[in-house]
Amino acid sequence: MGFRKASWLLALILATSCGSQEGGGLGALLQGLDNLPPLHSAFSGGATLTPSPPVLGTSYTDTTAVDVGLFGGALGVVLVGGNPATYDDSAAFWGLNNNAAAGLPVTLALQSAAEPIGRYLESVHIGCLLRGLPVATSGVTVSTGGVDQEAIFVQAATEKVVKVTGNFGAGEQEVFVSVRGAEALGAANYSVEISTCDSGVPSHREIWTVNRTTGLFTAESEGTGAGGDYRHSLSGLLIGKPDGLAFNPAFARTLTSHFSSSGAWYDSALSIVDDTFSIVRVAEGPGYRDTLSARLRFAGNSIVSLSIASGAVKVTATDAGAQSYAFDQAFEYSGSTYIRSGSAPSGLFTSAFMEGVSLSTTAPVVTLTHSCNPTPDVTVVFTAADPAIASVFQACIQERLSAYDFSNSTEILDARNRTWGVL
């Protein structure tokens, strides 16, 4: 099964596009992978706020931080109380009280933004490292192929297969990069396929594609293994700037994301316009199924400062016995926790994007079929310990979210079970 078709997302982007660069297309600004913007920059652009909301990727790393920052202590109260919980404790846990902690709905809303972004940026780690090789000042050796280091990923007339060997973070590994030829794609299009195998079995693939005329850019990833199955796709428009290419902030960036592991899975779509995330998501695991729509205003001008300032969320939560709760709330950060400010405004979740998304009803299966031993035209070896390469590694690690699973802890699932049927 290949990448999920997302033609409606691309159509939405192109329908609002009036050109990717002031005065024309991307042209000579795009020669190879190293010219493309860092993918984490698609998820930034919010304002700097005072007080600053908690940073999304580092603030909720354990149950205590989640309880204090999102439940106002209600999670702990439910866990030490009886089973089933009292009505008042259940209402606090589910965030039903105005001007009090927003509870589980805001927890699910924050995870609906953080998890797809976090898992996506992890999944394109190899591509991130490859972007830095052509311009690394040391640590890279081109041993065959007759091309300069700067040109290893530059498009040629016909397809070029580049074999890259080095430690990408989990020991010595061979990665194959297929740079599609201009004769087959057309000179306006640039595309690379990045693939890896594990013990002779296909395990990971990325496809990065740009149209130099329209600026339309997609970076897809999919893989399977002990950590789970995943399939993600980021789309947006690129624009030429004096210092290179960047995501055009005037047009939507969209991320579709699927992940499944150990009987739990989610499927989601996220759109970024200005400083707002619009999200639809379905998530399922042992004893629960959540269907969610959210509109979130974010703050922060980089992935390491990304935070949620305010928003609204609508959740339908179902337990193992098919009991369902339907909740909606508006919320905002108060300086110490997220507070429910009332019900979500009517019509907030009826945008063309949110109504056009079709999510899975069961966990999709990821199957990879790429070759594990293509014949390379160019052979590249890098040394991870070299200072220049180590700098590339460090930059890629910093371009991620270190924590993004706020709502699936044993404690929260226990609290959900204690409050089912009480409200």
C-alpha cells in the first residue's frame, strides 16, 4: 500500500496559490536537497506572547506535569478516589467547569497537534541529515561517480542513484537516494526517493518532490518496524527569499499523519494557516476511541518554542462498552494552566479543510516494496564523528519535539475508566 492519496489537500493549496516566488518560479534557487528549507520550519510563525504558554515539546514529559498543567490536579484526585469517581471529580477531569482547568479535552487537543508533528519530524530524520552532506565542510567522501560533493543530489538528465553509507544514528547504515531525471520528470520538477532496509527487508522510504514553477512541495515518509508503522505527508508552497527557499506563510501547509503500534493507532490531518492549526483526528486504543476536531492558535517562531495559546476542541469519546461522551470547549492559557472559557463557538469546525478530510476507520497497513540493493551511480561515505557532520546531526535532533504523547499514559486511561458512566 503506497502513500495515502491526498489530492484534495494539494488542490486546496493550489486553489489559493498565485505564484511561488515574487517575479516567477523557483528556478535556479533549487538544485538539490540542500536547497530545500528545513521541514520543521513549516510548523512555526506564531507570535511571542506574554505570559508564554508552555513549550509543546518539552513541558509535559511526565504524568505530574500533565496533571498540573492540563488537569489542574483533577487527574490525581480521580486516581486516589473511589472507582467509579464522584460526579464532581469526573466533571473536573473532563473539563466541564467554566473558569477551571480544561482537563482531558485540551489534553487531547494539544496531543492532536504535537503527536503528528513530532512523529513526522522523527520520520524524516534521514532526509534531514542528507540535506547537510553536500555543504558539509569535512567528513564527506565521494568515492565513485565522478561528481563533486556539492552536486551529489543535483538533478541530471537521467535518474541517478546515490548510495550513502554512515552512521545515521543507529549504527552503520546504507541509504539509497534516487534523484529522478529531468527527461522523465520534466525540467520543472525535482524529486528524490530515499530508501532503507533492515536485514534485507524494506523498512523506510521518503519522497521529496518540488515543482519549480508552482512552488508546490511535498515531503512524504512511510515505514514499518519494531517501533510501529507510520505514513506521513507534508505539503506546502515554497517561495524564494534572498537567503534561499522558505515555506510561503501566506498559504496553507498541510500534514497528514498515521501511526499504529501495539493495538493503538491514530489517523489525522492538520492544516496551518497564519498562526492557527486546524485539526481532525481519530485515535483508538485498548478501551477507547476518540474522534476530534480542533482549532488551535499557536505561538512561537521556531519548533523549539512552539506552544498553544488558546483554541477550541470538539471530542466524541467512546469506551470499550460503546458508551460515548460528546464534549466541546473553548480554552485559553491563564499563566499557570489551560482554563475552559466556555463552549466552542458554533460553526468553528465547518471549514472546507475540516469537512473535506476522510480519515480511516481501521488502522491502515503500511507495506514497502522498494529494492534493497539498487546499483549506485554515485557512492558517498560520511564520518559521523567529524565535527562538521556532528553539527548537522545536532541541528536535526534539535528540529524535533521531544515529547508529544500526553493522553495515553496508564494513569489517564485508568482515570477515564473510573469516570465512564458517571457524567
